[in-house]
Amino acid sequence: MCCDIMRVLALLLGMKAACVLLVSSLSGTGAVNNSGRWWGIVNVASSANLLTNSKNVQLVLDPSLGQLNRRQRRLIRQNPGILHAIAAGLHTAIKECKWQFRNRRWNCPTTHSPAIFGKIVNRGCRETAFVFAITSAGVIHAVARSCSEGAIESCTCDYRRRGPGGPDWHWGGCSDNVDFGRMFSREFVDSSERGRDLRYLINLHNNEAGRMTVSSEMRQECKCHGMSGSCTVRTCWMRLPSFRAVGDFLKDRFDGASRVVYANKGSNRASHRADPNHLEPENPSHKPPSSRDLVYFEKSPNFCTYHGKTGTHGTSGRTCNSSSMALDGCELLCCGRGFKTQTEKVTERCHCTFHWCCHVSCLNCTSTQTLHQCL
């Protein structure tokens, strides 16, 4: 009888453990409603993370995709090949963010944890606005380009522009499918936002501002046809802007971002698109933000010193420019703490010569560089 009791207890304990595991798994899936959790997929751009079932549908196996909610995972399954585009777009967005803020106190630091941008995403400052806008722009840009390259099974080039265009040109070629990219980015990126508050509206607004920037900066590109390059007629299509142009535009919007409050105009009903009518300038004398403007609701930290609660790294150890009076200058970047100067010898390849065919020979040149680092 004792043995029977022990077996029953073991069975009950096993069932309890199974329930705990099941609840843990479900709660892990449901917890992905936090803003920006989808950024954790930045490291899954490997074909080893995907399998194909008997119906040729990709099955996502990478544990990092536990950061996605149910809707996001379904969108990936429905659009084979799109996971790589999302991850590539996120990589590009992170790289661009670091470039745009390389000389500022906040230099877009990232981590290897699922919260790629750290605790800054829990705030509502200008930097948070830029992060949401640039990552949303990265998705629409990468997806639109991947469609035209044939890397995504569910979309192709945008062939709506066909036929007559002008007196000496016509529509043709393969236009980047920015409409599909915008639709997918809105469905995928915005679905991670949950709530009915000001933060929810602001995140959606900045997501859309990133997408609008990419869409509005589309440019016409043409190829000449004719005898001996006479260009008697041209074939033209629409091409995405470079992502550097997108980053430059959003950086300008960052500098002119609007501080807003919630305007109580009717129901604050959750939707998949931010309603600009619910946002108004904190200063009544300022004009309302447009759909392409970045918005925020709280003041930025000074980013001068390390602060664990806000996730600021500080500027100690950062390289500064002693001769600059701008933001990269030692006085501003080091927050008045001073800086140290050191010299080091750097050896680089120089005076390279191409020899026919096919060899390049270079010399090694050594120079002394002076570095200034914030205390």
C-alpha cells in the first residue's frame, strides 16, 4: 500500500510539473505583448532556424521567436522567406541608429538580450521615438526590396505602374513593392502594441512615421533605350530610397520632435493605427504633429552617467573631439567632467598599387594618433 501511495504521489507531482511547464510556455507566449519584444529576432536570420513541412510551409523553430505573439508568428508562416527580410531590416535599422547618434551622449547602445535597445524603450522620450520609427522603417524597407528580388513567396514586384508615362518614357521594369511592405509592417510591427494609453498611441504614431518616411521618399529610376545610347525612350520604375536617406530624414524629425499630450476627443479605442487626432502639442501655440513627425511625452535623461534604473550607460570612456564645439566635442560629450589624452601608433596599408593581372601590392604605413576619452 505504501508503494501504491508513493506511485500516486509521483503521478500527481508529474502532472503538476507538466501543468507548470504548460503554463510557463503559455505565459511566455502571452508575454510578448510588451513593446519592442519582436526586436529579439534580430539574431535568427539563418536558414538553420527554419524547416519546411509536407505542405512546403516554413515552420519556425528558433527559440528567439518565442518573443513574437501569435499574430506575428502566423504572418511569418503565411509569408515564406519573410523572416530573413525582417531580421535584415532590423540589422540595418540598428546600424543606422548607431550611425546617426555616433557623436551624441546617447549613441544608440544595444544589448544581446531580447530587449535589444535596453530600458530606453520603456520611456517616452525622443530617443524612444526614433527607435520605434527606424525599426518600423527597417521592416518596410527590407520587405519591399525582398519582394522585388523574389525572396518572398507571397509578393513580387509592384507591376501596377505599366504602360504610358510621358512623351519620351513609359512605365515598366520592377518597382519595389512598398505597398506590400507597408501593409506587412503595419500588421507585424503594430501588433506588438497593446493598451489604451498615451504610450500606446505614441508608439503607433512613431511606427507609422517610419513607414511614411520610406513610402514618401520613393524615387523614379529609369533606363535608356535607343540606338547607340541615344535614349530616345526610357523605361522607368519606382525605387526605394537608400536607408541612409531614411535615417537622415528621421534624424531631422528627431531634432524637431513634438512633445504631446492625449487629447480627449471621443473614445480612446485600441486600433492598429494611431489616430493623430488623439495627440496634441503640450504647448498650445505649437502646430499639431503631422503623420511624419516624431512625437514623445517625457523629457530625455541627460545620458551623462550610468544609471541602472533608466538603463543609461553614461559617456565615460567615450572618444571625443577636443577641437569641436559641437555635440561630439569633449566639453559637451564628457558633460564637463574632463577627458584624458593618449597617443598610440597605428599601422595601416597604404600606397597600394594594382599590377596587371591581378595583384595588389601595398606598403605598411605607421602613424601616431591622438585620442581623447571622457573621464
